[in-house]
Amino acid sequence: MEEAKIYIDYVARIIEIIGVLTIFAGAVIALSKFIFSIQGTNPRSYKILKQELGKAILLGLEILVAGDIIATVVTEPTIDRLLALGLIVLIRTFLSISIQVEVEGKFPWQKKEEI
């Protein structure tokens, strides 16, 4: 059983690394598109840059939450660990909602406007 916990812990760490790399890669891609388009004939707006950065951060946060959940399952399920996980998920959920409101201009539960 201890061997399985070690492997699951490795998986959780790999998922967390993937989450960080997702945010990093998304930021690099969005910034490079923005910088190179400034020099081109069809300039991109700051709003598009902000939306692309927000999407990368949202995706990375979702992956990081998955890694945290897996890591918590592996460890001893104490009240302290569960409270810490709950706080982490709460903070990341608040960040996700805030970023989504910034990017899309509406809350996630609001209906999409029909044109």
C-alpha cells in the first residue's frame, strides 16, 4: 500500500507541474502573439491579450486543483489537511470566477447572449 501512495504522490506532483507549465506556456504564447502582432499590419488589442492570458490561467488553475485533490487523497486524511485543501480550492475557485468575469464580462452561471 505504501508503494501505491508513493506513485500517486508522484502523479499528483506531475499534474501540479503540468498546471504551472500550462500557465507559463499560455502566458508566453499570448505575449508573443501580442508583441509580434504590434509590429505587423493587423495589430491586436490589449483586450485580446487579457482574454488569452486569463484563459491560460484558468486552465492552469483547474489542473492545479486536480493535483491538490489527488495529493490530499494520498496523505493522511486529517482535519488540518482537509481544511487546507478546502481553503486552497475556495481561493482558486474565487480566482477562477474573478478571471472569468474579467475575460468574458459575465459570471459563469449567466446565460450566453443570443445574437
